[in-house]
Amino acid sequence: FSDFSKLSPLFSGADLSAAGKSARYNNIQIDGTQYNDLFGLGSSGTPGGTAGTNPISLDAIQEFQVVVAPYDVKLSGFTGGGINAITRSGTNSFSGSVFGFGRNQSLVGKSPNALKVAYPDFTEYQVGGRIGGPILKDKLFFFASAELTKYTRPYANSSLTSGSAGMSTVADQIQATMLAKGYDPGTYGSVDLKRPSTKVFARLDFNLNESNRFTLRHNFVDASDDILAARNLNNALSWGSYTYRLASVTNSSVLQWNTTIGNNMSNELIVGYTRIRDKRELPYAEAPEIEVREAGNTYRLGPDRFSPANKLDQDIIEFTNNFTWNVGDHILTFGTHNEFYTFSNLFIRSFYGYYVFNSLADFQASKVGSYQRAFARSGDSYDNRPSA
């Protein structure tokens, strides 16, 4: 989406700033129907943005439209830019394609510095395909596409090479203490972080007669992205157990009915439902976050305290109807656009607890500097317990 949108000089940046506006002021559409992250957790403004994925497989797109300050009343609801992806449909002829892309460290040149350091091991690949054709010639058509991506990259603590001396010695002592207590915090060395995604798109087009055409489509996106903080600072070090996973699942279904009335009138009806489920998952065992402070450095292990009870459910229903009447040199449009949405947002910091030790000696002696734990108040009807 970013690359195609930036073919317009008014769009720029990784987050698709349009005419200098934040991407959260944009309006994303697929076949003219809304496809936005209304709550705004992700910087891209699209469902799945927190997991770093595209909202739809690019192989499912036939055309791409970007607008800024349009005059068409049907293109509204934004003060940034409008992005509309028009999807492929089946025809009277069968057609399809398959594609693949992959790379790893062997395809990356060595570092330009004097040491000529080899690039660390990583893998990235993308495979997919599409197929479309007739079910009933001239009447009923189908189109489907699928795409799988996976990106695995190493992530090391920069403080081990650019931080103060002796950090690994302290880390070894912390890890030995935790193992003796029966908890494995993982490694403080390089950790492989993953970013997989699965996208499936299906569409049916039905020509009832010369005046009425129905389109039913569904878009499914399942993606996640591993995040490991406190590894890009000279005075901080974290273990693998500090990783959290941004997981996002989106299901979007749309029914569209286009009607031609005589030679100068037409009507377009759109009914859509989008279900977005975002949450933070813990790849490691449930446990409190532990922070040890020693000699001006900070050591963190156990799940990030902001992640164990953190999820967002979004449900959006759209109803749009546009009636167009061509009167001589004029086009009159009468319509309504409605979005009904509900949010269920769970956030409980330090759900499993948060321990702070002011020195290595205090940690080894189990002398806690401070402790924090939060929980939902009684009577909270929303499920406040993360999945085990």
C-alpha cells in the first residue's frame, strides 16, 4: 500500500502521510467500502497495521486509487488522503498466477566498514497465487487469492558490544539465580523474532440481469509481529522472555448491489461487516516482569508488564446507499453513509506483577525495592483474563 500510494507526490513516509497530515486522518477503502483501524492503534491506519502487514494481498488488487481533497461527495470522511483498492473479479475466461519471493543473508553484501562483517542470518519469503473464472458463463464469476509471508530476523542486545564492561557478567549471575528458582528467562544473546502473515481473499460476482449486479467478497488477514524492547540502548539489557507478540486477525465481509434504472439513473447499496481482533501474546511462560538495576544499567526479564492483559476488539457495520441521477449536463447524487462500531479495549498494566530490585545483591537476596500489580475491579463484564 505504501509503495503504490507514494506514486502520488502528495503521499510520503512509511506511515502514508497525505498532504502533511498524519496517516490516522486517511480513509482506506477496498472496492469503495471502509477498511480502517478506527481505534488507531497502528500507525498505518489499516487493520493489521500493528502487526506490520498489508491489509490485503497485492495480487488481489486490479486498480489503485489515491485522492486528496476530492470533489466527489461519495469520497469523504477524511482530512488526509483517500486510498481505494479495487479488487480483481472473475471473467468468462479462467486465469490465474503464482508468485514467490525470498531472500536471506547470502543475498546481502558484506558491511562496507573495514572489518567486512558478514550480515547476520535471516530469512524472508512471500508466496501466493490467485485464480478466477466463470461458474455460469455471463452470469456468475469467482475470484480467490491467497498469500503467505514470513520474516525471521535476529535481534541482539546492543549493550553487549557498545555498553559498559561487565554487563554480561551481571547478566550471567541474574540468569543463574532465576534458573535456581525454577524459571528460565531465555537467552540475553541474539533472539530470532518472527513476523508471519496469512491473507485470503474471495469474491463472487452475480449478474442477475442487465440491470442488477451483486458482489459478495470476504477478506481474511492473520498476522503477528514479535517485539523485544530494551535492546537498542547502551545501558539496558533484556532477555528473550521480555518478548511480546502483536497479533491481529481481521475478517471483513461486504455485499454490494448495483442497479441501473433506465438510461439516466443508478443505485449502489453497500452492506459490510468488519471484525478486528488485536492483542498482545506472550511467547514465553506467564510470569511477572523483573527489573534489576545495577551500576547505572537496567536488566529486564519476564514478560513486558504492559502486555499480559492487553487486547482490543473492534466490530464495524457499514450501511451505504448512493442514488445517482444524470440530468442533462449535471449529475445529482443522493445518499447516506453510516458506520456503527463497538470497541472492547482491555489494558491492565502489571497483570502478573512487576518487581524492581535496586541492585544485584538485593536481587540475589530477594530484597524487593518495589512491587506493583493491577487487576480489574469487580463487576467488570469484559473478560480480563488472558488466554493460558
